[in-house]
Amino acid sequence: MNIQPKPAEPLILSGRDVTAVLGPTNTGKTHLAIERMVAHESGVIGLPLRLLAREVYARVCEKIGSAKVALVTGEEKIQPPGAKYFVCTVEATPRETDAAFVALDEVQLAGDLERGHIFTDRILHLRGRQETLLLGAATMQGILQKLLRGISVVTRPRLSHLAYAGSKKLTRLPRRTAIVAFSADEVYAIAELIRRQQGGAAVVLGALSPRTRNAQVALYQSGDVDYLIATDAIGMGLN
């Protein structure tokens, strides 16, 4: 007797009260999530980078005060007793919450070989009582609509013009330039070249401690140095 295995049933969950906000970088998705979160009585936002979580934490604190805001990442925990709003890396978000609002940023990382299972789990299970936003690339629209029946999809256009400017020599780049490299060795080598030829440069990569990383970003943002050399992680929503 030849018994064929029964095909697995597709996983389809309810997308009620879930909105996917999709589009390229620089479309204001994270800004929208912050505005929506502070409009609720409580909220959780999950972000792909520790540095981005720190940036969003600072922005939320400016809006409503640090006593109401917690920062939870794999490296840092700032958790005031009365915190109502939690800014986390996605890995540090709870699997369930009673918060009124939930947002997950860069949900296309569900396809990442190393981190994808965490993003997928939170996409499927983490919900706000009143509102849930899933932020990410437009490539996620089809799969989110298949997984979450009834999900609302909003697409947003890029707010600025992005164009290829052609090849440039590292020593002739204009001031206020961010340079992206793809390994720690490249980051340090380029930074050394820039420092010799142009003066100061800040360096940002995941291996740095939170204090050092934040201090390097502050150097660039304040104008004390004109060049920032970082890994490609800064492409995920970091301003």
C-alpha cells in the first residue's frame, strides 16, 4: 500500500488591526511608528539595530520624557519603573505583550538566514491590543498578505531623490559624507586613509561598545568630524 503524505496546511493568521507600511528607505516609516506609538497609552517598537534603537529611544524621550521610556537591547537596559513605552531590538522584544501599540521595523529581515526566525516569530505572534504596524521593504507585501489574512497595506514613496553619482576617489569626497564598507577591516583601513588625507573621521560598527558607538555617531552629528565610516548596517533606518 502506497500512502502519500498529506500536504501541510498553509499557515494563515488573522491580519485584523495589523497594517503593513512598506516602501524604500527614507520614506518616513520609522517616524510614523514613533508618532503612532506615543499617541497610545503604551507601546513596544522592535528595531533591527542597537544603534537605531538608541536613536529612536532618544527621539521618544524628547517627546514624552525619559521617565516613561525604556531601552532594551542585548547590550543595554534602561528601564524606569514607570515605563510605558519600550524601544527594543527585535530580539529583545517580548513574544507577547499587553501594550496598546506594537511596531516591528525592517520586517524583510524575516528572510535573513541568521535572524529571520526571530523576525518571523514576532511578525506572526506579537500584537498590540489596539494597533500593530509592520514596517519594511515593498518586497514583503505578497508574503504578508498570504500569512496575515485581512492585513492593511500602505505603500510610501521615497521622500528624497536617490541617484548614482559615479565613481569617486576616497580622498576627494565632499565634506559631510558617510562611507559604507562591508567588513571591519575595510572600515578601519578607510578611516585611517581619510584621517591622513582629510582630517577627522568617525567609525561605527557592531563590535564597538554602546558608549563608544554612540560617541562616534555624536562626533559626526555635531560636525566635529566630516566623515563617517561604517558597515552597511547603517542603511537600515539610521539617520
